[in-house]
Amino acid sequence: MRDALIKLHISVFLAGFTGVLGALIQLNEGLLVWYRIMITVVSLLALLQVKKQFQRIPASMVWKLLGIGTLIALHWVFFYSSIKMANVSIGLVCFASTGLFTALLEPVFNQKKFSAWDVGLGLISLLGILLIFQFDQRYREGIIAGIVSALLAALFTVLNKRQVNKVEPRVMMVYELSGGLLLLTLLMPVYLHYYPVTSLLPSLSDWLWLLILGWLCTVLAMDLMLQALQKVSAFTQNLSLNLEPIYGIVLAFVLFGEQKQLGKSFYIGVLLITCSVVLQMIRIVKQHKKNRGEEIAIIAES
């Protein structure tokens, strides 16, 4: 169990490191995401072929996964746009609004009962973001991009839930990211027309950060999380994932000194967002204990 928890927290830390890498890589957000996905897809395909785990799936499922994958690609483009327009901390703070969008979208797509509690917690996070938006005008474009990124992430998560039990996770990721890669490849000529660059190729340092992003923060992080889930519950995973933006913001403070760029409104906004995360964690813990109690009662009666 201890090894599983260590693997889980390493995977969450690596996920939090993606924002920092986005700031270090000098490519614009479109090329950055294209290279990230390309490295990840090629690496995963090679891994699955070596382990003989690649799974062919029906054509109808392929098209669904390709379509869902375009959402994660666009989410990453807007996420890294937010970081490059503002900074890592702003991008990660905006990502906290994913919970609100998920609470609103899930009842529509997955026939889940509407939760006023989830919406309320999401609104607290959104209030924190709006506070930063209102008083720190330097980062408005970055905040807008970050909120769009969170909306796309929520839509991806909701739609992905409907497919997650039908296909092995690594295989699903290959198909989905292939859809994202195809979309970005088709859109790239138009994108580069409006956002021209002097070179399409990454520098040597960019290649280093991209390989870390693709291999460590995507392939390895996913593999460690899957290994951890064999030992720990989904409850523990969800609780641990709340630490992702905290890890990322702390790293941004340490590596880039971003705390010097941020005003009081940022910290007040972060306090509100942190309160919503803490309340959600308390709620998850209570629900987990309640469910365990009901399971024990059923076993005792049988």
C-alpha cells in the first residue's frame, strides 16, 4: 500500500509540473501541444506493441474516441495559452473552475442527478477567479483562456466517463490523442498564418523539456497512476488529485518567483478556491465513511 501511495503522489506531482514546463518551452502553445501529443502517441504505441497490449476496437468506438480526443488537445492549447499570456499560477488557478463546469455538464450528458452542492463549491472557485480578473487587469486575456481551458477539460471528462469502462486506459489514450493530433495537424496551417513563427522546430532545450513533458508527465504519470489504482481506491485518487494545482503553483513560486508578480487579489482569490477544495475533500471523506458504514451494515446483516 505504501508503494502505491508513493506512486500516486509522484504521478500527481508530475501532472502539476506540466504548467512549469509550458513556461520553460519557448514554442507557442499550438506547436507545444502538437509536439507533446506526437511524442506521447508514438511512445505509447511503442510501449503497447512491446507489451503486446494494443487492442483493436470497433470503428464506431474509434470515431467517438477520436472526437473526444480533440477536446483534450484544445484544452491543452488554451491551458498553455493561459500560461504564456499570464503565468503558471494564473493558468492553474483558472483550472480550478473545471469542477463547476463538470457539475453543470454531467447531469446533461450522463443523466446524473444535479448536485447543488457541487455547483455551490464550483461557484466559490469561480468567485475567486473573478476576483483576480476584476482587480488584476494584467492577466485578463490569460484568465479568459484559462477558463475556456477548464470548460473543455470538463467536457472531455464528462464524455470520457461514458467510454472509460469499454476500452483499456492506455489504448483509449492512444486513440484519443491520435484524434487530437489529427485535428491540430489539419488546423496548423491556419493557426500559423495568424500566429507566425520563425521556426517550426524546437530548440535543443525545448526538445529536452518536451521529452520530459511527453515521457514523464504524460506516459509515466499515467502508468504510475494506473499501477497505484490496483492498490488504492478511486476515493484516494480523487483526494490526491486536488493537490495538483498546489504542487504546480509552489513550483512556479520556487522556479520563477511568480509570487513577486501577483497582487493581493490573487491571494484572496486563491484562498476562496482553496476553501472550495478543502470543503470538497471534507465532503468526499464523509461520503466515503458513510459508504463504508453502509457496506459493513449490509455484510453484518447477510
